[in-house]
Amino acid sequence: MITLILHFLIGFPVGLLVENTGEWFMHRYILHGLGKKPDSIWNYHWSEHHRICRQNGMIDPGYRELPLHWNTQGKELLFLLLVSLIHAPLIPWIPGYVSGIYFALGLYYYKHRRAHLDPEWAKAHLPWHWKHHMGNNPDSNWCITWNWLDHLMNTQHDE
């Protein structure tokens, strides 16, 4: 019983931090790095999602539908499910860590979707993500769920 409690006391926060780190790296190096290349599979992020958000004041209408389409939301959810499946075999050994990952992935999806349906909510609750899309520097503010790693890596900017 004590071992299980320790798994959650230590593993859960580690899972949150690992997810936030993955979010930052994925957004910065894959979605913006490879995503800016026209022939990249990740180009949808830059050519679709950012373009649509700029045109619609942060709103991405693709988030109004069920995530069953091959749009930003559908691709995002598929990737989150893949990350979840990759972590599933670890549940018997490090349940707290996997729970932290799963919690953070779910919160990421909720917050990102809501931010692109309700810009005023995004300004109030995720100002760094709103600035990422609507500010002058889309190559900053990589985090969505929490801006922990942006602070650590000095990539949070207020412009």
C-alpha cells in the first residue's frame, strides 16, 4: 500500500512534468519546425491551424465538430490516443506516472479545444497560448496546458 502511495506522490507529478515537456518539444520542433515545411506531414499545424486561427480571432471552427474528421482536432486526438497507448503497458509498474500522463493529456485536449472555441476564455486562462496564435511572435509560448517549460526554457514572451 505504501509503495502505491509513493508511486502516486512521486509518479503523478513526474507524469505531469513529462507531458508538459513533450508538449513543448512537440509544438516547437515538430509542429513548428517540421510543420513549416510544405511537404511535411506536420504542415497542417502551420498551414491550417495557425492560418485559420489568425483569420478567425483565435477560433478554429474544426473544434466545433466531433473529432472524427481529418482536421487539426482529429489529428491531435489521434496523436494523444497514440501517446496514451504507448504508456498503457507501464500501468502495472508505474501507475502514478501513467496517471499523471493521462491526466495531463486529457487536460491538454480540454484546454486546447476550449481555447479555440472561446477566445475570451483563452485570454483569461491560457494567455500564453492566445499570444502564441494572436501575438507578434508565433515562435514562442509553446506550452498549452501549463507554461512551466516555457518559463524553464525562457521561451515565454508577452508580445
